[in-house]
Amino acid sequence: MAISSVGIGSGLGVENIVSQLVALEKAPLTSLKTKATSLQAQVSAIGELKSLFSDLTDVATKIADPAAWTARSASISSATTAAVSVTAEAAPTTFTLDVDSLAKQQSVSTATLAKGTTLSAGTLKFQLGTWESNGAAFAPGTSSAVDITVVAGDTLDTLASKINKAGIGVAAAVFNDGTNQRLLLSSKNTGAAAGFRIQSSESGLQGFVFDPQASPSVGMAAAGVPVQYSADAKLRINGLPATSPTNTVSNAIAGVSIDLLAVTTTDYGLGTEVRKSASVTVSENVKSAVKNVQDLITAYNKINSALSDLVKYNAENKTAGLFQGDSTIVGLQSVLRGIVSSTSLGASAQYLADVGVERARDGSLSMNTNKLSTAANNGTLQKLFTNNNGNALTNGFALKLRDFGKGLIASGGAVANKTEALSGSLKKNTQDQTKVSDRATAVEARLRKQYTALDTKMASLNALNAYVSQQVTTWNKSTG
């Protein structure tokens, strides 16, 4: 006899019985799943801690380098006189600046020529060098003279193009006043050594010659033709004279670059000279030092807050942190707070609190900007963070936090070991859940098999009972 539903043959609530027995077998899954959720949360929290310690290590590594503290700034009392910039090489100082003259390019021009005038054939010889005493003497430079060949029929535009393409350190342009034209020539660079002389033996090109030493003076050196000779910039720093071929002076004081903008001396070199000095100040960039410390405080406070949340007990809602009582995490918190409370030797200040980095009762750090700025200006702050005494207990605080962070997140470190242990526990929990589920499935299968057999037997007995009852009833009727 086939049983279509377990329990029909026996009349028992088999489905309810089986489900309750299976539920009992699965009961451990509830605690295992709760534990798994907690383990997953712990693994996630450790991952976040690792990221925070990595951030702290990066900041500490950056400012453990003394170069991170060498930022400098410069100011000048007159922004129209010069612009000053500095590098880390510059030492804090103050000096006066007088600009006696600016560096100049040599510039000359030809007499006017009618538009479209063509030139005679010949050669113009260009030589770079230094003009002394406004044309009294010429000292050729180290570069060789360059010949520019003029072909009969060339125009001023043609000649200007040839000069520019020759790359001889002289720039040429044609000036058009609406009626006539001039050839304008100027040295490409400033400085006394950027002057130039132009010579030619052809009479047809004498108007393009510039050679004040020649007699009689012809061409662009003739009387009445405006000439600007190239010259070095002249300046005085604290009254001491200096020169520069350009208006950017970068070798007078190490690490200080001065872009000269305007002359400040009137009647330079004359008895009526008047000086209007500008004052330049080079100082340590306190803002950079303060930012270094603030970055470290921010990274530390994030870790301190995260650790506090993980180990605390909330009495109000009676909940414990993920790692309350965990020796590893409690230990990390204790060591980290111990580091910021320790000493660093080598500076006049030994504690963070001495320079304005103060610790609150909850372990967080705050910054007293005024106190910190004072320490930054006298060099104490840098030493307190960067001194390397070869001793982990007394090194600068940036070195301490850097080395502590590296050790934690490295393979075999506390954070790595904790992650490995939690991952192992989570894996075992998963295996235990599988075992419980498999056992419950086996129990259910066994129970259903047993109750199916019981149903079959009970159905058979019930059928027999019905048959016997029917026969008894028939017999009673026949004998009545």
C-alpha cells in the first residue's frame, strides 16, 4: 500500500514531529551564525585599523625626514622693487636691497628707408661681445663671428628673416611707421656680454653697420641715432655691490632668488645719489611645520577614536565593543598612548606637551598653535620629531610612530596576526555550520524513513483490522 503523505497511515502529526526534531538539531546554528556575524565585523574592524595605521605610518614617515621641515618663506617691504623666492637652502635672515640699475639688452636701429627699398649685395659680420664705456672699446665674446650674406634685391624683411634664422643671439624686426621702415636689432639676452658689433666692407651696406670704434662713425653708430648698450644689473645687498647679467639674481645669497623689477637708486654713482632701500626677510615657514604636526595629530586621533570604540562598554544600552577585553587591541591602545606620552631626547623640549601638543583624558591629541609656532621658529619642534638617537625609546616622535606603525602592519605584526587569527576562526565557524546543517539533514532523512515505514505498517494493520471487523459483523448477522 503506497503512502502519499507521511502520517496518513498512522494518524500522527509526523510533519510537526519531524520539523521540531530537526529544529533541535539545527539549534546550534543560531549561536554559530551570531558568532560569524561578530567575527566578520571584527575582521572588517581590523581591516579599518590596518588602513588607519598605514595612514599614520605614511604621515610619520614623511615628517621623520628633516627635509620636510625646511620650508622657507620670504617677504619684501616693496613689492614693486623685486620679487623674492627661496628654497630650503636659504637660512633665516634679513637684508637690505638697493637696485642701482637693471640688466639691459643692446638695441639699435637703422635710419629710415622707403617701403620696398632693395638692398645691395654684400656681407654683414655679426660678433657678440662686451662694449666698454658705451662704445669706447669692444671685447669679442667666445663665440665666433657670423656672416650674413645679403643678395642684391633683398628687402628689410628678407634681411630680418636671415638674421633671425642664423641664431646668432640677435633678434631682428622691421618697424613700419606708415610711410617708411627701419630695421630694429636687439640682443636676445640681457647682460654686458650680450652686446654685438656689426661690420661690413661693402659701401652699400654701411647703413647696417654698428661699430662705434670705426672712424668716422657710420650707420647705426652715427651721431644722433639712439643706442642702448647691453648692461648687467647692479644691486647692493646690505650695501655690498653685486652684478648679474639678468634681472634674476640667484647667486648672491644661497637659496634666495631675487627678480629685480625697478630701480630704487636715483643718480646712481653721482654725488647726489639717493637710495630707497627695500628690506627682505627670509624666515622658516611656520605654516608648513604646523601642518606637519596637524597631519600627524589627525592620523593619530582617528586611530585613538577607533580603538576606543572597539574596546569600550556602553553602560547606557549595555553593549560591549567588538574587542572589549581583547588583549591585543587593548594592548595596541596602551602602547600607542604610551608613545605620545614618552620623551624624545636631543631638543630643549622632551615631551609633546612642551611644544603645544596636548593629550586629553580620552587619549586624543590637540594643538596649541601659539606654543607650537614658537617651537617651530626656534628649531625645537623639528628636533623633537626628527631626532634619531638610535634608541627606539628616545628617538623623535615621528620616528617612533613610523616604526611602530610599520611593525604593526608588516607580516608577522600584531595587526597581521590578529587578522590571520580571526580569519581562521571564521573559517572554522563556517565548517561548524556546515557540519550542523549536514547532521540535521541526515536526521531528517532518517526520521522520514522511519515514519514512512511506520505509516506503511500501520496502514496494513488498519486494513486488516477493518477486514476482521467486517467479518465479525457478517458472522454476527448470520448467526442471529
